[in-house]
Amino acid sequence: MKNENRPGYILDDTPAGSYAGLPASGNSGRDGKLLDAYSKTVVGVVEKVGPAVVSIKIRADGRFSRGEGAGSGVIITPDAFILTNNHVVEHATDIEVMLTDGRTNKARIVGRDPSTELAVIHATLDGLPFAALGTSDDLCVGQMAIAIGNPLGFQSTVSVGVISALGRSLRMQDGILIDDVIQTDVALNPGNSGGPLVDSLGRVIGINTAIIFMAQGISFAIPVNTAKWVAGELISHGHVSRGYLGIAAQTRPISRYLQHLLKLKAKNIVEIISIEKNGPAAAAGLVPGDFVYGLNDYEVTSVDDIHRFLARWTPGNSLTLKIIRGNRQNEVRITPERH
């Protein structure tokens, strides 16, 4: 039997003594075929996405960065709008991007969003290869993830691993807490920041943003759904203006029992994991452990849903936050502040 829906994973006619499509002991021929399929998947992704990944150098103190000071970015439109990390370009006075074919071009900052650690820059070249943006809605722990970037100044380096966890919260060095990030075991180094995290079909599923130093096999990426929304706001307006609730939160699946008991349609819900002192959430009486499932009449199934809603809401106007505390539904009035 062949699984046609998962490129690179061939599960055909598994013999007795084998597991999950892997060859039985001594079957080196089938082992070679599996390895070849895996390799072909990775090679195909690199050929498809690699040309859209750029090396970014900045001038911040009178000279362009070299080596570890370089970052990465991914071209997302034919007219050279490039997604990268905020910290890669936030101090830049001049920016230079290099394509995989060796061409270099000056770029300018279109907009930055420190709250999601994302930025968009724009080069003046036309007709460039660009990467397809996928979705982060259906990511699964254990699925293949491929990072393409320029670690330590080495152009177009590829690392392969799996998604280790979803819905993480990440505290950056400047103190900003980023919610709902992807954790992987993909090997990243300084310079990978801003490069794409890609699935086995060559679709961008995240933007690589951080590693934990002195840790093995732990790295993080901003989900592509967040990146698409932020990029659209930055390209259209140059900034992201959103209301501010003063919470840190993560997306969690809701149990079928609670879903049935409370008659909720959504399979996911947003858990509040911390409350900022003196913020709007604290004033409204919210506490860690509350679950958010609605804002006014807007259904909430992820942290991204809250961001999107607040981006359209006028700060200073109160709204109704629908929550679950224990096994009971409740409605809380809260007034977002400008952030």
C-alpha cells in the first residue's frame, strides 16, 4: 500500500517483522529506497525554495556585518518583498541582500513588528524567485521541517529535523514575549535568523527566529499564519497597530467532554498562562488558567485570532471576552490599551 498524501514517505507492502514501513532486518535494498525517497524530498524542497532565500548584511556602525553578524530572509513576492526577523534589521542604517546566484542589491526597511519578531524589507530587483507561503493550522508534532539560511555566513545552508512542539511561548533577550511559536530540533546557528522553515512540499510554515544557547536540538520559528498577517500589515501600512490585553497565552486543544458540555464548535482554545501586572487583563479580573474562546461575537481558536481581532479594534473601547474558568463559561468586560 502506498500513501500518496505524504511525499517522501513510502509505506508499501511492509513485510512481517518491520514497523511503520521501515525495512525488516537485512533488507538493505528497501532501506536504500527509503533513504533515497527521503533524500529526494529534501533535495526537491531545496531546489524549489533555496533560490528565494537571501543573505542579509546590515550597516549599523559604519560597516557591513560579516560572518555571524549576517542574517537570512525569504522573498515572498515577485517584486522582492522579503520577510526576515526584526532583530536582524532593527539597528540597520543600510541593508544589502545577496541572492543565491551571487547578485547583491540594496534594500530598505518596509516595517518592523517587535511583538512578533518579524520585519519586511524591500529590494529593487524584479522578477525574483519567491517562496510559497503555506499554513500553520495543520502542523503536527513529528512532521518533517527543513530550515534554509546562512548560518555563520555560510550561504544557502540546509538543516533537516522535525517539529518538536507547538504553541510554545518564547521570551526574547529584550524581554518581549512571543506567543504560539513552533519548536523544532532543526540545527540552527547565528545567521539562520529570518530564514524559512519549510515542509516536505516546499511550503514555508514558519520563520526561524531563535535558538537556545548551550542547548542541543531546541530552536524556534514564528508560525507562517502569523507571518502572513504581519507581512500584510507592514506592506500595507508600514506598522502593525493592535490593541493590548496584557496577557501571555498559548493555543491548546479542548477536550471533547468540555467541548460537548459547553456546546463549543472549536476544537482549539486559548489558555492564558500569565497576566501582566497593572494591564487591562489584570484590571478585568482575569487569571492564569482562564481559557478564551470568544471576543464579542468573534470565535477564538488560536492566539493568532486574538491578534487579528485586536488589530481591527480601536484601543480604549471595551469589549466582551468570553472565557471558561473551571467548567463554567463567563463573560468579562475588558478595555484594550494601545500597543
